[in-house]
Amino acid sequence: MRVAVIGAGIVGVTTAHELLCDGHEVTLYEQRSSVAVEASFANAGVMAPGYVTPWAAPGMLRKVLGQWGRRDAAVRIAGLPSAALTAWLWRWWRACDPAEHTPNRAAMLALATRSLVRTRALSEALRIDYERARGLLVLLRSERELAGSRAGLRLLAELDVGFHVVDAAVCRRIEPALDASTVLRAGIHLPSAEVGNCRQFALALKAELQRRGVPLKFNQTVERLTPVLASGPHRMAQGVEVTSWAQAPDAESAFAFTQGTSTSGEREQERFDAVVVCAALHSHDLLRPLGLRLPLQAVHGYSITLPVRHFEAHPDVGPYAALMDERYKVAISRLGDRVRVAGGAELGGLLTQHASAPIATLHRVLQDWFPSAAQPGRAQTWKGARPMLPDGPPAIGASGVPNVWLNTGHGSSGWALACGSAELVADALAGRPPSMDTARFSPLRFRA
Ligand SMILES: Cc1cc2nc3c(=O)[nH]c(=O)nc-3n(C[C@H](O)[C@H](O)[C@H](O)COP(=O)(O)OP(=O)(O)OC[C@H]3O[C@@H](n4cnc5c(N)ncnc54)[C@H](O)[C@@H]3O)c2cc1C
């Protein structure tokens, strides 16, 4: 089949590659100049199936309200919530019910487990050399945090996820550079989790797609998808027409993105047998004219990336792998000769506006745990938008519009879920029975 994939973040790139492996003739459209330029650019890189969980969880509302107004709150609402955000929050709150959360979490865990296996297989088969390390250590600062984690741990045990609850001394053996003066009550160690550089992986797949002759249409914004129907009484669906226009391939385009305007107008139309929409938050605008309303919400977060101090002389200084500070919901990741610290969840506001409080929290958490690992003055700051659906699982599969397929809405776990989601899409297009239950990922669950 001739298939167009729209969006070249980690989800689109892995989808294009999986479809290519299935023998399809793939074209990849991306409005920016390369792959992994938006949400996939500088995320924390954590792939821990046991911690891939819906944001909509029992007790979450109480946690959010408990931190309300604090400068270091993990979740913030910027300004007054819009009508769309209020409607999204309502759906999110309803999905916090255990009857919704438990099956959603189990489905996401199953997909993340499959995804990690596929990520490892691909990196081996294609010899992808990217910054990566094994293990996630969740840091619990107090007795209260340890007690609060018990219900989640029971669920992990039920779902057969390998983890150990360890005391502070063992935490310091796993991560010897942890600062001794910061109070640490206990840790949860997930030895089979991984941390890896998502953008490097996406760039390696881009090179593979190029090598295999896939047309990569960078600086090409898809504006419209039009189902093509046969003439005659039955009006059978015959494919999808993709209308796109060329975007100026330079710094000018960054300005155009923030303004929501175009800079050049070369229009192009091409017909495909099928289209897979992997356009994250922008998927909503592409799908609405087709009668699909995906309730996607930007949940902004920040990361700082710093070079490890004296890396040449002491490459083992600083964190070895991934850590999560449970109190602040901040991840600390080792990526080669750099440390990345990521967190914060901001609803509303603009991607281009950086708030100082969440960035200060990232610096503070790094200072608490690894005060001498990196040079704070050399931090690169990034803000990204997690494409979040209210109940948690991404939307993967048939859209309900003939020949239009979806792979979008991966929220805070797009890297951890990408390779598995791509496999599900490839199975669906090929008509193969899926190797797992996909009901919780159906895009049709949002139909009114
Ligand atoms: C601070 C932070 C930390 C995170 N940490 C982790 C983590 O540790 N582990 C994890 O698994 N996930 C993490 N995430 C989430 C993860 O980064 C996202 O889920 C993932 O990057 C989403 O990938 P995507 O391909 O769907 O979106 P994107 O990377 O945003 O890609 C979508 C692409 O579609 C393109 N596009 C959109 N519309 C069009 C159009 N009309 N025409 C052409 N192209 C179009 C866009 O330009 C973009 O490149 C984190 C996110 C943030 C913000």
C-alpha cells in the first residue's frame, strides 16, 4: 500500500519504519526541518513500563489540590482555564475512578513492555548507537511518601513488574554519587527499566529511512485530508488525498509556528491508499474537519540538560541511570556525558513562555541529589508539550474514517510507548490480529 505518515516525532518515525518493514511504500510528512523537533526533542528519556501510567489516577485530584499555589507544585494551571481545558479536566477527573484507571494502566503497561522489547530489538538489528543506561530508582524522601507508594506497588506486583523496595543505604549503593546530606527514606528500584536519548534514536531511524529511499517531506505542513470516494452508486472509499504546503526551511519558520501563520504557499496534493496521523497535538486540527474530535490537551513540561563536570577524568561521576524524585515528580537522567533533569506539568499557557518556578525546581532537585555532578551555569533549558488524552492511553488504530488511521496522544510516555504503538498500527494496516488487547487504545472511545 502507499501510506502517508504525518508527523516525524518519535511516534511518526517509528511508525514509518514499522510500515516500511511490512513492505508498504511510505512517505513521511513533517512541518519542521527534521525529526524529533517538538515534544520528542529533550524529554527525560525514561522507558520504565512499571511507571507508564495514566495521569488520571485515584487520589490525583487530592494531590494536585494539596500542592495548589505552591511555587514547587508538580502540577500548575497557567491563567484561567479555557472552556476546552475545563471540559478536558472533567473527563480527566471521571477517568480517575479506579474502575477506569486500573484497566487503562494495565493496557499501558502491556504496551510499554512490548515497546521496550521492540526498541531493544531495533537498536540491536540496526546497530543504533544512542545514549542509554539500565535502571530506574524512585527516591522517597519521607515515611509518608513510602506509605503513599504502597497501593501502586501492590498493583505493580499484581501486574508482574519486577521491582525492589530498598533502604537508603542500598539506594546509595545503586547510585553512589547521591548526596549524603539530603534526607532519603527509601527507594523503589526497577532494574529492567531503561533511560535513552529519544532524539538520537529518532535521528538514527531517520537515517535508516533515508537509506531505504523513503521520501521525507520536511518543511511540508499537511493542511487537509480528504477521503477519496469512487464515483457510482456505492461510493466506495478508494484512498485519501493529502493536501500540504511548503514551509520556509529556516529560522523564519520558527517565528511562523509561534504566530500560527504560513511563510510560503506552494500547495501540493498527493493521493495515498492510507494515512496514519502521528501529529501529536496538531492531530486535532487535521481530524476535526473529518468529524473526529480528539480531546488532546498540551501538558507542558521543562527539562534542563547539563554537561557532567570533569567527565573526561571522572566518567562515573553523577547519576548512572534514571532516577525519579517522587515528591517533586522530577526525573534525573544520565545521557552519555550529560545529565538531564525534567518535570513540571503546566496546563494552559504558551509553549514559548517559560515560567521561572518549575525551572528553579529542576535545578533544586539536581542540587539536592547530585550537587557536584554538573555545572548549573551551562544548563540548556527546554519546554515541551505532552500530547495528553484525558483518560491516559494513546489513540491507536482505525479512526472511523475509511483509510485514516491514528497513532497519537501518548502524553507523558511517548518514547516509552513509541515502538510498541508503531507495531500495533502496522498490525492493524496489515489486518493481522493484534498480539495484545487493543480495546483501551481505540480512537472510537471518544465518539459522542
Ligand atoms: C518535560 C517532558 C519530559 C518527558 N519525559 C518523557 C519520558 O521520560 N519518557 C517518555 O516516554 N516520554 C516522555 N515525555 C513525553 C514524550 O516526549 C512525548 O509523549 C512524545 O515525544 C510524543 O511524541 P510524538 O511523536 O507524538 O509528538 P512530537 O514529537 O511532537 O511529534 C509530532 C510531529 O508532528 C509534526 N506535525 C504536526 N502537525 C503537522 C502537520 N499538519 N503537517 C506535518 N507535520 C506535522 C510536528 O511538527 C511534530 O514534529 C516527556 C515530555 C516532556 C514535555
